[in-house]
Amino acid sequence: MTGVIDISAVPASRADATAHVGVSPQPLLEVRDLSLSFATAKGALPITRNVNFTIAPGERVGLVGESGCGKTVTGLSLLRLLPPQSARIQGDILFNGTNLATLSPRRMRAVRGREIAMIFQEPMSALDPVFTVGDQISEAYRIHFPVSRAEGRERAIMALREVGIPAPERRCDEYPHQLSGGMRQRVMIAMALICKPKLLVADEPTTALDVTVQAQITDLLRSLSERTGTALIFITHDLGVVAETCTRMITMYAGEVVEDAPVDDVLTRPRHPYTSGLLRSLPGLSKRRGVLASIPGRVPSPSAMPAGCRFRARCSHAVASCAQNQPMVEIGNGRSARCWRAPELLLPGAVN
Ligand SMILES: Nc1ncnc2c1ncn2[C@@H]1O[C@H](COP(=O)(O)OP(=O)(O)OP(=O)(O)O)[C@@H](O)[C@H]1O
Ligand code: SF4
Ligand SMILES: [Mg+2]
């Protein structure tokens, strides 16, 4: 094996989890034709277009793509956390059969935190500096379950223990500024998982942390997901993390899903030229080959989106027909790609 990602080193538990990909009769989450736009002074600005994907119960899916491709807004759309004054959502977000896109704000509050939780890159901005971490975790539980303060505290201590915080009885009474960045992210994970949600959306949860702590938090998320059966949407720029943690990878480009595939397959043989470019841009692989294999050009801005294939200006495989809009093409084995040439192109991946 010559690539930077050694899939033989991927935990066996991931391989087990892969077994159910695509065969679950009832998806946990089914996103259908989700389009988001923001109201601006110049009219509606489209941000994402016809996003489709499903998540099976307990599945771990990496959502990748360059900056500005629409990963965060997609995660926020699922929880309806976008500013209601300006964000316009079209399409369906079926969660266990209930359409979250049309749910009342009151019923949505009952879903948020209880059924679906989200954690972000910077835990300090999500934690309230004037309350102890124990109070904040306990409150996340008491919003959904009518328990006493004492029981809430007990639950918070258990949750801190579960995310590997030493001396949780003591840490429970500390304030966010008394904890390291890694500890704070563990607190956020404890808070997100205390109600045992069925889905956790983790938006670059390790980006603000140093490398050793990043690996610990990634391992923690994977092991908690395995243990509790919580499905995970892992938004990240780090394809190595996706390889180690997830069963499936969804690539977004310029507000659209462009590839959706089991991780092992996409690492070996990406079907969309953009995914292939991302995989070839992995630093370890470029160094090994002595070239900087980056993708030329930039992601187009939402206000200047080109017609036809949105990746065309950067694609070395483009031909005249790519000037037409590209639908997702089914390729078999639970895979699809938004490129009409996907079935014929032989593209390099990260694992050869
Ligand atoms: N509240 C908003 N109003 C207007 N445009 C927005 C708003 N939030 C995001 N956008 C735009 O939506 C697009 C997608 O943004 P998003 O934050 O989802 O990207 P991303 O893929 O998460 O990028 P990154 O990897 O940098 O986090 C960007 O062009 C961004 O400028
Ligand atoms: S449709 Fe054409 S331009 Fe777009 S990714 Fe495929 S080959 Fe490249
Ligand atoms: Mg983002």
C-alpha cells in the first residue's frame, strides 16, 4: 500500500459499522432536495442547492469540502439554527419520518439537544463563562427531562466521566476558563450527548485544538458513537480523520453534494474529479510524490455561481458537455457522483 491513509490500520469497528451502510430499511435522517438561500438587499442569494443524503441509525458520515462549500450551513439547516429573518429553506429534512423543515419552533426546540445535537469548532464561544460546567451540562438535561437539581448534577458528573474528564466531581464545579481547550471540547461533547441524541453533528470539533488533543477528541467521538449508537455527521477538512472515524464520506462543492460513497471505496477510487483533487491534496501524499497536488483556482462565490458543472473552471477533465447542469449519477455499491463522466474516469485516490 503506497498511499498516506493506511486503511488496514482503520479500527475493525469501522469496518463492522460499514456493513450496514446502504442497507438500513429506515434511514434515521433523509435530506431531500434541501436548498438554502439568504435574503439580501439585492434579493435571495442561493447558498446550497438540492442537497440529498441519508444517514442510517448509528452511521458515521464525514462531510468534507473546501471552505465556503456549504458544510456548516447544511449542518445548521438540519437543526434549524440559521437566522430565521434571512434564511430560507426549501426541501425536506425527514428525521425518523418527521419533517423538521416544517416543524413549529416549539416542536423543533424539543428535537434540538434531545434528538439531534451539534458541537462546534470553538467550545469557549458556546459555553457561558458565568456558569459552572456542571450547571451547564445539567441544564442541557433538565430542559428535556424534569429532574431535580441534585439529579441533574449527578447526571452531569456521569457525563463528564463518560467523556474522560478526570475528577469529574471537582471539575463539575469549575468554570469554563479553568479548563484547557481539549477539556472544554469534552464538556461540549458531554453536554451534546447527555440526552442520548440519535444524531450528533460535529462541525470541525478539533480544529481549534493542538494535534495530540485533536486525535483524542476524534477517538472519543468515534468510541462514544459506537457505544451509544449515536449517528455522527463529522464536518471536517481533515480527510485522514474521515478515514479513521467514518463509514461514508459526502463531498460538497459550491453548495452542492458532488460525491457520496463508502469511505473505503472513495479513498481508493474517487469518482468525482473534485474529490480526487482533495484526496491528492493531503499533505503526506503530496510530499511523498514530491509534488504539491493542489486544485487550481477557487470555489466560486454564491453571488457568481457558474452555469453547468460548478467545478468546470477547475477541472482538468472538462469537455464541452460539462457546460450543462450535472445531476448526481448513480454508480452502484451505494455510490453517486455529480459528474457525467464519473463512470468512465479513472481518478487517483489517497490509497493506491
Ligand atoms: N448568515 C449568512 N448570510 C449570508 N451568507 C452566509 C451566511 N452564512 C454562511 N454564508 C455563506 O454561505 C456559504 C457557505 O458557508 P459555510 O459556512 O457553510 O461554508 P463551510 O463549507 O462550512 O466553510 P468552512 O470550511 O470555511 O467552515 C459561504 O459562501 C458563506 O459566505
Ligand atoms: S462534469 Fe465535467 S467539469 Fe464537471 S467534474 Fe465532471 S468532467 Fe469535470
Ligand atoms: Mg464551516
